[in-house]
Amino acid sequence: MTIDFTSDGEMSSTEDFEEALSRVLLSALENDIDPRGTWEYRTDGTASDMEIMVVELAD
């Protein structure tokens, strides 16, 4: 299932990005989705394609 994502507002700082990323990761964990691993993000030519790695940190 895919959902069209639209942001709730402007993202104008690193802090805004970290907050949005935090919400996505927390939502995944709360819904029994393991976000760990390597993910590809394709932009369909509108920007650079990226590879994102999520690694669990040791305490």
C-alpha cells in the first residue's frame, strides 16, 4: 500500500528534517514495521536518487 505524502508545512532547517524523520521512524515502530536496513528513494528525476541506511544504535 502506498500513500501520497504531503508535508504539513515548510521544511527549512535540519531540525525540521530531524523532526519529520523522527515521526516516520516512530510511526513505523508503533505499527510493527522494522525500519532497519537499507532503503532506496527514487525521485523520478525531480532530484537526486538516494540510499538511506537505518541502523539501530547500541545503548
